[in-house]
Amino acid sequence: VQLQASGGGLVQAGGSLRLSCAASGLTFNSYALGWFRQAPGKEREFVAAIEWSVVYYGDSAKGRFTISRDNDKNTVYLQMNSLKPEDTAIYYCNAVFIRAYWGQGTQVTVSS
């Protein structure tokens, strides 16, 4: 199983980014998919998840981020709008079905 996250980068506060996570080696439709993030010196934090068509968001993501999935492309997305400097972190995707698999992370840096 491989999860390849991409789309991170440097953006100014108020800007947007779309993260992608392409999965391979699994039956994609069966998995719940999620995004987590970890800032320096902090614990990993839940951002968003999608299970079938039901979505969940952490408090920091509500109203600004949108998670979606494309089962034909085996890809999960995280659209991030109105970014803030405190959103700076490494963003990880995961896939869960009986056990969890993690991607390698993509760096998001939001400048003030």
C-alpha cells in the first residue's frame, strides 16, 4: 500500500492550497480517508476525514477546508481556503480499513 501526498507549498495568509493523496495497492472504495497535520513541537492533529460520503472535520478545519475523494482516481483531496499562519504544518493523509496506512506528508507553510 502506498499513499503519495502532494500539493503542499508556501502560500500567503488568506490564500488557498489543494492537497492530493494518491493511493495504490488497496481497494480504495473500502477505505475511510483522512488528513492529519503536525506542526513543529506539537502533536499530530486531526484535520478531516471522509467515510463513504460522510465527512468529518476538526475544529481548525471547519468552514475553511473541504475534503473530497475521487474513487476513479484513487485520490483524496483537501481543499484549504483562508489559510492562516497557524495552519503551517506537515500534512499527512491516511487510509483506514481494519488498519491504518499513512502517507509521507507534504509541507504547508503559510506566511503572515
